[in-house]
Amino acid sequence: MRQVLALASLALACGASASGAPPQAPAASSVVPATPALTMADVLGASTIDDWRVPDPENTVYLELGPGAGEGRVVLELAPAFAPRHVDNVRALVRAGYFDHAFIVRVQENYVVQWSDPDGTHPLGAAARTLPGEFDRSAAGLDFTPLPDPDTFAPEVGFVSGFPAARDPSANVAWLVHCYGMLGAGRDNAADSGGGTELYVVTGHAPRQLDRNVTLLGRVLSGMDRLTTLPRGSAALGFYEKPEQRVPITRVRLAADLPEPERTAIEILRTDTATFRALVEARRNRREEWFLKPAGHIDVCNVPLVVRTLSR
């Protein structure tokens, strides 16, 4: 049996732990039905093995940053349900070694970290350079876990298979949203000018105005601390002014292409369970002793998407 080592930093920052305290007694209320006053730690402590999932190795990408700032592994999960062509293209680029010895070229304060082959020296192989934008998709067939609160940018927001998402029931469309840690494909002005050769991660306050304007194709599972602590670029839009300032990428691999001992043992809290719905409620109405007034509301980008790293 593998032993839980740690929850992702997002969960830890919220006071989550692998062993929560017993639930407190229900709090009486004349406005809403009495419910157990659970904290996020309580919810996670009561979770079962069925509440967690292991990411598909074919959809798990390891970005290995080279010596210097941020050195180490960043783990990303791809979202083929929302951007199948971009995901396929990124897989092909990774397997062709396109991102090996590429660079972090842009680190913009409170916005994004971006990487690419800035000098255009890496062969593309069979991967297409550009693709039509995959900005949204049909909402049919998605197991959508909605939030109970309204959203500024969409008729409805929630989660699909661990990813923050939005949907418009009247138009029957759904899309991923630009929360912290989301992975996107850079493009020029034309909608079909991206394809995955330039990728970025949101590292600041959620730029939701980008929703449905850029293809989102995944999110960071671990290693956000490596990206958010990189030196900021001083040129326009946070690009590095000089080549020697770029942060080297040693290699990028799919987990499926590495032997088991070289993979990061990781589990993700499922977003289609009663446990996750209880977690959402615990975050909407904070029960920790420090909080004096529960908000009774939460934004889609403020719901913790919990990840835990395991020993082997």
C-alpha cells in the first residue's frame, strides 16, 4: 500500500490534510437546513479510495526544467475532451522531441509563463504547426458538476473531469476557463494560428476574458511553484530581452513513455463525487475557527483542485 506523502501546495495552503478531524455537530440555522460544519480537512480526511483517480499516462506530460531557477519537474494533465486536435498535436510534438532543449521565453507578472522554440531550430516532424482553434465544444455527453453560485463570464460554471469549465445550456456549448494553473496554446491574431508549439500556463489572477479566445488543453498538477518563482521578463509582455535570460527546458515526456519508476506517483481528487461537492460547500462557507463570517459563495477559480503525491 502506498503511503500519502503530501497534498499539492494549493490544498496545503487551504489547511487540507490526509487525516481530517471528525465532523463537528450540525449547526442550527433558521435560514438553511442544518448541515455538518465540515472543513476542507474534514472532507479530505473522510475521503475514500474511490474519490481519487490516477491521471491517464497518455494525457500526463512531464516538463523538466534545467539547472537554475525552477529546476525540476512540472506535471501537466491534458484535456482531450475539450481540445482533442491540440492534445494529439502536443503528444506528437513531445514524442518527436520538439520541446527538448526549448526554453521558457516569457514570464509576465500576474499573468502567464510561456515556452517555445524561440529560434525555430527544432523540427516539427509529423506534427502540424497550426490548427483551428478549439475554443469550445458541445456540452452534450459531459459529466458536468455545476457550482451553485452565479458567474460573471458564463451562464453556468463547474467542473468536468477535474478541469474548471463553463457552459451555456441555451446554446449547448461548454468550454474550459482560464483559472490559475491552466495550460493554453498560444496563437497570433488568426483563430487558426496556434497548434501547441507555443504553450503557456496561467500564473496570476484568472484572466477570464481570454475564455473562448484561446485553446485551453490542460492544467498543471504539480510544480506550479517552479513556474511562479521564475525571474520575470523585462521586455514587453514579460518576454526575456536576452537569450541568456531564457530558462532552459531539459526535456518533455509523456508519462506513458517512461518506465513506472520514473513516473511521478500522483492522485487527483475526482470532481464528480459527493466528496467533491462537500469540499465545494466547505470552501463556500469556511468553518475554520479563524473565519467570523462565511461567504456563502465561491468562484470557479477559487475551488481547490486537490492533488496528492504518493510514495511507491
